[in-house]
Amino acid sequence: MPTALVSSNRKLFESFFAPAHQERLSRIASWSRLGVRTVDRRMRQKLQQAEALITTWDSPPFFPEELIEWAPRLRVIAHCGGSVKTRFARPLFERLVIANAAAPMARHVAELAVTFLLYYARDIDRYRELLRLPRNDIYRQLHLSGGDWQSILGQEVGLIGFGRIGRAIVELLAPFGVRFRVHDPYVPAGALGPYPIEADSLEGVLARSRYLILAAALSEETQGMLNRQRLALMPRGAVLINIARGGLVDLDALTQAVQKGRLRCALDVTDPLEPLPERHPLRRARGAILTPHVGSISRAVRHEMTSIVLADLERFFSGKAVENRVTAEMLDRMT
């Protein structure tokens, strides 16, 4: 039976591996678990015999090329999550089979983006504030004027990134008749599928989007792509929704735009400042909604990811190709 090392502390491990998953893993390999955040002496000792390495969000943040020397028997790495680009040195993708389990997260993250979008489109925050006041003027105002347009039905939404999450957002919003203006240089316009989508430049999407959703990967090209100058292209009062990576946005520039009332935002991610500092102005700013990276946090999602990891390990050790392998050629398009 092959040997496997699971890199996770106990509590996180149990949130990913239900008892049934642990039993299934025991049928695949003789496994042990180690909960350390650095590749220390104990981990190197464990790695010497490991043929498979299972990583989680609390594994050491980076495995260098020397992993091949520390683990001479290692053949496969399976990550309980999506992000592998920054966890493993590029040469490892050429010398080992490295697989991830990103698929279960997409619809859950997309659901949060849609939640933010509907919340802002229906102006819920403003009504909450008005009804906290000891008067009812808003009822009469709305009765007489009908209010502004407050719906996403049939409207256009800007979308930067058309990978798994971007596609899931489009599919979830299909019943609302939403049209999309999309920027993704890695997806040819002809490959956008049978969706109500118009491809556009980054500047074109920014200038035309009352609602903008970020679903792009973080790379050298996209780091800080929404800087002060590009944020200034967005219409006054526009909403920026980021459920992808905090590093896509110049946080200081966005904070100033929100504080001035020019933009609004909904952020589930703020890396590299994550957690966001306790006294950061966005945490109390009007026009800002923050959530603590909850897009795909549930145990149900973790269990789905574990099932994918175990299925790929079963395939690998039975001599079949894994379904979720990440190759070196794929890294440039990934977060």
C-alpha cells in the first residue's frame, strides 16, 4: 500500500475529512497527518517515505524545488483547494503530478457575488439607514415618486475574468435577464459561449459598468490592475464587487474613493491585508460591505473538495490519469 502524508492541523483536517473520508483514505494509502506550517525537521522526516502529499490551507505556504530531494519517493501532490501556483515551485509541476480541487468553490463564490449585487441593486443599505430614523418620510417619497431604478432585471453588469467563477456568475444571473460586458484576455471572444455577453477592453468595461464584479486570477499582469487611474474611469456611484483576490485592486485608492462617496464596494477578499486591520476605515465606511473571506468557507464545500482529492488519488494509484492535474503550462492563467 502506498504511503501518504496529510499536511494539516487536526481541527482543519477534521473539517475537510469527515469520518467517511478518513476511511476512504485508509483504503487508498497508509497515511499520517502532521500539523506544521513550515517545512521543518519533523516534516522532512515524514516526507522521506511519502509517495503522496495531501495539502490544505494550513500547510506550509510554499514548497520549493528541494521538495524532490526531501521526498525522494514522492509522486503525487493533491491540494484540498484551488490555489497551487503560489504553493509549489514551478519545476515541481513538471516532475510530479500536482492536482487541485477548485471546482466546488466556483458556484459558492459566485453565489456571494450575486448576493452582493442584488443587495446593492435594491439599495438595501440606504433603506435600512432611513428606517432606523424616527420618521417615515421615505414611505411618502416613494409613494409619490416611485423612486430610482432599483433592480438588476435586464441590466448590464461588468465582469472581469471569465473562468470557473465568472461562468458560474453568468449562469446564476441568467434568470434575471442580465447582460454582461466582459474583459478576459485569456478567453477569445468566440469562446464566451451562448451567453448575453459583449467582450470589451478593460477600460471599456470600467467606464460602462454601474456594477462591476472581479472574478479574475491574480498574476503579475493583474496585480494592482485596478489602480487609482482605472478606478477613476468607473461611473460615480458605481459598485465594485471583489470575490476573487484583493491584490487586483489598489486598496488605498479604493478606500479613498469610497470615503469620498464616489464609489461603493463589496469585498470578500482584501489580501495582502487579510485580515483587514481592525481600524481600517473601510470596516466602518458608508458604502462598503465587507465579509471575512466566506465565499467558499462551508464544510460542505470542503467535503466536496476532499472527495475530488480522494478520487484523483484513487485514479493515480490505480494507474489512471488524474482528472484535476495542474500542469506548468496552466500556471500563467491561474491565481
